[in-house]
Amino acid sequence: MKRREFLATTAAAALSGSLLSNRQSAAGEPIVGPDSRSECRTYPSPQQAMLAPREKEVFVTALRVGINANQPDYLATVDADPDSHTYGKVVNRAIMPNVGDELHHFGWNACSSCHGDPRRSRRFLIVPGLRSGRIYVVDALRPRDLTLPKVIQPAEIVAKTNLSAPHTVHCLPDGQIMLSMLGDGQGNAPGGFLLLNDKFEVAGRWEPADSGLEFNYDFWFQPRHDVMVSSEWAAPKTFQAGFDVKDVEAGKYGRSLCFWNWTEKKLIKKVDLGPQGMIPLEVRFHHAPDSKHGFVGAALSSTLWHWFEKDGQWQVEKVVEVPSVETKGWPFAVPGLITDLLISLDDRFLYFSNWLHGDVRQYDISNPSIPKLVGQLWLGGVLEKPNSDSARLRGRDFVGGPQMLQLSLDGKRLYVTNSLFSSWDNQFYPAMAKQGSTMLQIDCDTQRGGLKLNEKFVVDFGDEPLGPARAHEMRFPGGDCTSDIWI
């Protein structure tokens, strides 16, 4: 960052939040010991997690990439306590010390896979920059006063592993942290999996060099069944500039689901989902560690796939298909574009978002082979539904469609943001760069199913002190439905 840009950013930060400080322990390493705060606890089972206190804050990545090239992204803390006078407001902005990161998905140094280990607590957020390749370690002990003990620079990662574009973050039972990396050092496929040790040092790659990986994106592991499942997007060089249907026709986007032997770190089966499974993104196992069921959403094909083990073999079946819709002004039928999905901790409900169509769906997956649609809510999108539940909310337009989802531990509150990726946002919803994102909260009926918008919780990222920002991934200090893995 140039000196003038840094001074301008620092001055703005004094008005709106604070630049993250490089506060470290006396030994120069981040503190990784236990903490007694209830918010940092892990839980022995999903059922125990569902009984945890209600979330009072939500961490949200807020992006300036694609809006203002001279201003860095930040990690926002949103007040989610309905009894607070700042309910639904951004109460802290931890501004990154660099520009151009594109903060995307992020995760914890410890989750329930580490439960019972006195050396670890859920304290540090691992926050990667998908575009820059940089990885921030953020101390979240005080959710409204975040600090920055360490930054891992992309040059170090490339030098030691030849990997770039960090995406999904999961802690491992042994205390290490694993990140899916979408590219090599030059931004080409296939990428791989990066390991950090418990001191947040680059420990190398998880998989062997000749793994057979073609593309990479998301992953979820379950040691009880000695398996990891990963999905495919595309090389950073392909998706970073924006979406081009010609790249799909040229085979530059993935369509396979990968099954790995967890112990041997070996790719044992790759299932080609075919034309009906183009761009499989988020993968979610059931939370019950003895379950052998999981789901993946194929974004471009707008299909939901169920995986399961039968007769010692992992198998995959298509269980939901969202039909494309002919829409005025579009040269092709518009797909729903399933961009995020999650499963409630009791493994009863699955939620996914159709970013282009503009709806959030709730399915009863008591029978995982036959999901039953029990709730649907329209929030923007390109179909321009006349009954869109939030076409205008508190006097402002809901720009874009529902994208990232996060569910409260008790399953009763679903949080939604609307930014996908900066260049794709600018391509499909260009108004978002001027008007910013909106973060909403949906009340979920956990008895019979059903979704209702909570009109009291509206976070307007278009009205931020530094200007409009895009809201993406969300995490709760006490854990959530997409970061915790029970083993």
C-alpha cells in the first residue's frame, strides 16, 4: 500500500473502527492456550451444541475489492442480541492492513473435533484472502476488539507449497488447521490442501503431489468413516475475472465429487456428476459422526446431490433439481445457481440459496434420499418475483440474491448475505458495488418447517462509514453449523 493510501485508510479507520494491531505474546507467537469464556467452548455432541446460549455477535467478512481498490477489506462484528440497543448494527470493524485480499470464507483454529483437549479453545479466526493468497490470524477473544497476532504472506505459502487462493478452513483433531487451496503458485488448477501447525506456521501440503486432483473447492472430513469429501470450482485464473459460459464449454469448470481415504490421504474415488452436476460447491456431511450421509449443491446445474455409503462403496444420487427459467434480457434460461447450503445440527433440515433466482429453501431431510420442501422465501434475485419478501426493506432495495447462509446452533435463526464474489457480483448484480450488501435474518419453524423474515434485523452494508461494502461469510463466536465437525 502506498504511503498516501495508508494514511487515508488509517484516518478513516479512526472514525469507523480500528486497524488490526499486531499484538503478540511475549514470545512473539500468538497465544493458543485455553480460555474459560463460554463463547469459546467446544461441545461433545451436536445435541449439546444446540443447547448453547444464543449468539450475541456475528463475524462477517466485508469486502471493498471491486468497489474501491485503495481500501482494504475488513471483518465486521454485528450485534445479534435482540435486547441490545445496537441490535442489527455493525459494532466493530477490524480493518485489514493490506488492500486487494477479497476476504471470503474463514474458520476457527479449534472446533468440536478438538473437544476435550485442554490446550485448545475456539479463539483464533483463520481469515484468508481468496484473491491475494494472504492468510490472517485474528484473535477473537474479545469479539468487539479483534487483534492480529500473525499474517502469513502469499510468497511464503507459494515458496513452501506452490499453492494459492485459500478457501475453506477446517481445524483438525490433532490441532493442525487445513485449508483448501484453489490454485498453484501461478493460479492454475488443481490446487491442493495446505496445513498450518498449532503455531500458525506453514507445515506443508496434506495430499501427495500426484493425488489425481483436477480442481478444488470445499471439503469436509469424517475420521470415524476414514473419509474426506471435496468438491470442484475452477482455477483462479478462470473464475477471478468473472463468469464466461465458454469456459464451461471448454471444460474449465469442475463437475466431480472426490472421496479421499482420510488416513492414507489418498483420492480413492472420483464421481463425475455429468452435465447435471456442473460446478459442485459446498459439501456438508451430517453432523452426527456415525452418519454416512452428506450433500453437495451443483451451482450451475442447480441440483442437489446426496452421497452415502452402501456395500462398502461411496455412492451419489441426484435428489433435487431447480428448473432454469426463461427470463427477459437473458440469452439463456436462468439457473437457480445454488451457491450455499447447510444442515441443521439435528440433521433434520437442509437449507440452500438460489443466488440468481432469489429464493432460500428449507428441506426436511429426515429421509436424505427424498428431501421434502417445507419452506421457501424470496429475497431479490433476477426473476423479479412480485411477492419478493424484501424487494424493499426499510426503504432500501435488496440488491442481488440470497447467497451465504449461517444457522444458529438451535436451528431457529438463519442469517443471509448476498455477495458471491466481487467480479461475479459486478457482472450479475452491478448495483451492489454502489449500494452495498444487506445482511438479513430469517426465523425458521423447526417443528413443521417454514421461513419468515425478521424485519427487525437488517444490516445495511451500503451505509458503512468507509462507503459500501459486500458482506459474505458469517461465523458466531460460539461455533456454528458449517465449521464444527464431531468425530
